[in-house]
Amino acid sequence: MARMESGRVWMHAEDTEFHLDTGSGDRTADKLVRFDIPFQKPPQVVIGLTKFDTNKDRNARLSVEAKDVGAASFEVEFKTWSDTLVYGVEVSWLAYGD
């Protein structure tokens, strides 16, 4: 039987694993998401950007993707590059499958 699960992930400069607010060049931050009930096999995961707080004096550069999708969890990867400074970012996600 097919099922769906959804949620939101928020990361910001106060999180110890968040490094998008300093430095320059490629920087990433990952956040683990665990499903309430594991799927029978890895589901499809769709991600949408819902909030983005960045430095007003720099270009806004951000990519988000689901990676390492398994039956019980996945990671959201937030990535920026060049001189962009990101102070916070939120995504909504939807997982669907068996």
C-alpha cells in the first residue's frame, strides 16, 4: 500500500553543524530526517524551499536536495557557494512510496 509522510526542516546560524553563515567557497550543512514509520523501501522525496534568510549585501545562492534516502531516513543537504552568507533556511519535504 502506498503512503506519504511530510514535514519541515529548519537550520540556522545557531546550529553547531550549520556553516553557511561564514567564510566563502562551497559550504554545506546536512540535517537528518527520520520517518515516523519506516517505509518498506526507500521512498521518493520532494523538497521545496519555504524560508531563506541571507545577507542583503551578497548574492543569494542556495541549493537543497535529499540525499542518502533510505527506508527509515534521509538527509537534507543545504549548500551555498562563493561569498553568499546564509543565516537560516527552511524546507518542506514530502516522501511517498510503499
